[in-house]
Amino acid sequence: MNGAETMKRTETMLLNLGPSHPSTHGVLRVLLELDGELILRADPDIGYLHRGIEKMCEYRTYHKCMPLMNRLDYLAGEVNNFGFCLAMEKLLGVEVSKRAQYIRVMIAELTRIASHLFWLGTHGHDLGAMTPLFYAFREREKIMDLCEMVSGARMFPLYCRIGGLAADLPEGFIPAAWEFVKTFPEKHQDYHNLLTKNQIWIERTKGVGAMTPDEVLDWGWSGPMARGSGVNWDLRRDNPYSSYEDFDFVVPLGRNGDTYDRYLVRMEEMLQANRIVRQVLERLPDLPPGDIKVKDPRVSLPPKDAVYNDIAGLINHFKLIQEGITPPVGEVYQCIEAPKGEMGFYIVSDGSPQPFRLKIRGPSFINLSAMDKLARGRLLADAIALIGTMDIVLADVDR
């Protein structure tokens, strides 16, 4: 057979990216159809981590649902609890004190920084930059220490409660938080020095996974993914909750909608979150200490000293935990600005101590849905950058 008669090979290759590949950030399998190194199709195969959290909540009292919320986006557990508590308080028609609102905001913003730091370190590591991982975890550990101070736990804190907080801030927390707030901007500059003008980083991220504002809205993106394309929407500013309207901060926006712009948006968000925490710390001394719970024994758990030393407090605690809160019949939706985007809680109550139905809108699920759109026409190596830029947590995808 001469050269003119040689048949051109036209078949493509199917490649499994994950779930064992380290850059898939969990048990994600992406089925790639490749023409050489060119991606023709990218289908995310999810469900490996499915635990049925929404269904499990139907058989638990509202208080007992809260540890499950920690297991959604497990890099921002306290933010999930924050949103669930807000939804329950809207259903119950109660409002927590200003001090409790401010403290919730502070813990949520510290958690946002910790989540973005984890994303920054792992995203950089995926693309060959190992040093940012160690730098990012340096500050993240300090935030974990602060979480441990208020809740006794690091990765799965349970400080928010329906109707307020578990307790007031412990002794030593304020000075430790001030130390973090004052030193973080200087440490933050280290990340810029390592990556922002790094030519390899720029080549791996600029122009990769670009989305226009219209495409972002069509796909339902929110949070840093949407703001990276210039969509000027932030629930903390545009639909404020828990007194976010009291704080001054800037919502950073990208222009090109690519992986590099989303990196810059998250970098600036960390500084703005630190700015909010500073404002909370400045204003807390003006608020009465100890005012951190709704004064309603049907809603709020009693203080621990009352549980241990007073029979009425013990009975109150026992009844709320064993029998549960009984909200009125109705339904409610509450959304919050989680580190990865809009996280929403839709609760249907039939008047019993358990939710009749609970539906959670996880931002990771929505962001991952556009994987095929982002990957088509890109090279295989770009798939790693795209998974990293979405900042997904598979427990938030599968729920």
C-alpha cells in the first residue's frame, strides 16, 4: 500500500481522569474523550461520595441535622451551619442578638479565608507549584486554632446554634484574632510574590476556561466563579443577612472570566474577608457580653452551666435535644454567600420536630456542571487547571 492509499486513523480515545487522580480533589471521575491531547468531551461522573444527607435529615430533629451540615463543604463547615441556622430562624420567626450576628459574621469570614487558602495551596500544587501549599497552610492553621478555641473542633466546628451561638467568645480569642488580622495582609503578599507574575502560572491559567457573563448566568454560577467573569453579585452586599449591611467591603470582579481572573478574585476576597473581621473586632466591645442567644426556651438551648447546675435547665436541654424544636407549618428558603458561591437551604415543615423535606443548593454541584463546556477544545493538561479553578468539594456535589 503506497502513501496515497494509507487510511487516516479517526478514532478517539476515552480516558478516565480520577477518581484516584490526586488533582480531582476527591472521588470525582471525569470521562474524557481525547483526540490526541485535545479534549472533545468531558463528562463528570459523580455519586461516589453520596451519603443521602438530605434524606437523613428527614429522620432527625433539627438540632441533630446540624452535624450533617458540617459534612457538606467540609472545608467551610461553620458556614454551612450558619446558613442552616438562618433558615431555621426565618422559619421560626426569631432574630438573634446583634452580638451573635457579628460573631457569626466573623467566624464565617475567617472560614472563607481558610477555605480559599486550601484552594490556593492545592490549586497551585496541581499545576506544579508546591511552595504555595506550605505558605497557605501556615495561615490556615492559625484559623483552625481559632475555630478550636470557640468550638473545641478544628475541621468540623459546631459553634452556631439555632437561636444563637453555643457560647460567648472564650478568653484569649480576641487577642489571637487581632494578631491574625494584623499579620495576614503581609503574609498574603507572599502568595502574590510566588504566583501572580510567575510566567508558568500565567501560561497555565490565562485564557483557560473563559466564560462570558451571559454564559455564567446561563449555567447558574455564583460566588467567585461568577465574579471572575464580571458578574457583580454578592449576597452579603445585595441580599444581606446577619448584619452584613453594617460592614464596609469591596466585591472584587474579574474581566476575562478565565482561570487567572478567578484566582485574582479569590485572592482579593481573602483580604476583604480579613477587613470584615477587623471591623467586627473593633465593634464587639460596644456590644453587651453574653448576649448570644434568643431568650426563648422553646428554641434556644440553655447555657451549659444551667444544664449542669439547674434541674430546669437540664430538663429544657433534654426536651430540646430528645423531642426537638417544633416550628410552624410552612416552607422557607435561605441562601448565603459561601466561599464557593451561593449555598441555599430549602426547608419544608409539617409542624413536627423533623423537617418534612430538606433541599440543599450546593455551589460545587452547579459549578461542576459546566466542566464539559469549559474543557472542550482545551488540552488534557488544562483539565487539571479547570478542576482546580472550580474549587469543588465532592461532598458538596453529592450530598
